[in-house]
Amino acid sequence: MSFNSFGRVFRFSTWGESHGPAIGAVVDGCPPGLTLSEDDIQPWLDRRRPGLSRHTSPRAEPDKVRILSGVFEGRTTGTPISLMIENVDQRSKDYAALPHRPGHADAAYEAKYGLRDPRGGGRASARETASRVAAGAVARLVIPEVSIEARPVEIGGSSDEAEWETLLDEAREAGSSVGAVIECVATGAAPGWGAPVYAKLDADLAAAMMSINAVKAVEIGAGFGAAALRGEDNADPATAGGILGGIATGGPIVIRAAFKPTSSVRALGVGGRHDPCVGLRGAPVVEAMMALVLADHKLLHRAQCG
């Protein structure tokens, strides 16, 4: 079996490897008649692409998207939308003859499949997340009433933004890396989106965020902090993060995702071009996964409740 797809009604699959000729996504279940062009997708990819600052990987990928199917005369047709992004700046020689890298999925992939693509981590690379961002741009067209914004709230263990630049510089100069926590807030999701028990909105959001490479923990609303509250304090709607019983309340949906430090670091003898903090480029990916889940649940709600 293979698990490269996510969603129920609004469903997407990603394909491609970090150092292959291209990566991309296929979006299925998108309603027909929505206005869509490459220009609607490209701004979101531009936010995620590498090489935009000294604190991100210098890999020079323009991440230009092409729509190959599912759109006619600028409108979605209701058929699968195929999106492709070419890889143009691979340096596969950086990974030649490397042993299994600490903190990476190298050994795990080999244990599962009996072989692996060693070039940049293959499917386990953060490069795969560009496909999610492209698919998320389509999802945003399904939920125009929802505003989604993600940003770092913690870098290198510090929530003081004034310290972040120094922490990032020190990590990069030491050939190391730091982690980050990204908070995402979605406003405008209608009350009623979601479902009880096995299709909970918060459960799907948690699964979506945990599927992002380098994410190791997820909180919704008060998260772990709720365990330290008394019952009367936890009754505050703000602690629920906009979801109760797996169903949206109509309030802001608040989620936080913890990104581990980049595993490829010179301090461990691993060369190549890597982010000193992969979480910095994680915000657009978190937004995309939020949009993909909310679009799916909007359509699920419409299907059952009209």
C-alpha cells in the first residue's frame, strides 16, 4: 500500500523527489467553475522557496508552477488538477556515498523499502512541501471566507523575537541548527465544520501538521497547557482553539506546530545546503495544510448538511 494522498472530498496527492526532475501535486475533488491560474499559486510558493535570506538554504529554486490539467479557459473543470514544479538546482554529488545520516529517515526508508533515494532525502526532504503549498493555494479558493496566517512564535527555544537573529547567526556559524514553533490562526471557518468521533476537525488538523517533514508536536488551543488548568479556567472558549467535540465553533482556530532543528548539519559531518532553521520556511506549509483540511471539511459539511 502507498500513502501519498490526504483528504476525503477535497483530496490531494504529492509526487516527486528532492533531486528528481520535478515535484508536484494532483488535487482532486475541487469544485468546478473556480477561477484559477498559475498567478494564483505562485505568490504562496514564493514565500516558501529557499534562497530568500541567509537564514534559509541557498539552493536556488525558482519554484515556478505549471498547471497541466483540470483548468480550461481560466476555470476549474471539476477534474483532477495536476501541478508541476521543476527542480533546477540539485547537487546530488553532495550526497554521494553518504552513510545513513543521524536524525534523518535514511535508515527508516531502507528498512521499509529495501532501498532508498539518497539524493537530498528523496521524499523525506522538505522539498516535498512545495507541492503541499501549491495544493494549498487551490484549497484557498474553496474557502474564500477564511483568513489563514502563520508565523514563528518561538525560535531556538526563545519566544523573544529580539533574540532570534542572534540565535540563527550563531547556529549557522557553528555549523548547527535550531528548531522553531509556528503558530497558525484561521478566522472565518463556519461553525459546524468538522464531525464527531472519527472525523474530528482537530484530529485531521493534527494529522495534517504531523505529516509535515520535521514537525514533531502539535497543539490546538491551550494544548499541553490545558493539562495544568482547573476546570473553570479551561471552560474559557479561548482554550479550545476554535474546536469543540471535533467541530468548529466559529471562533478562531489556533494551532501550533513544533519543528525540530534541521538534522543535516556540519557539526555532524554532513555537507550540502541546508536551513539553519527549517521552521522559518514552515509557516507557508502550515498555512497550506490548514487550508487543505478546512476546504475538505467545508465540502464534507456541505455534503451532509447542505
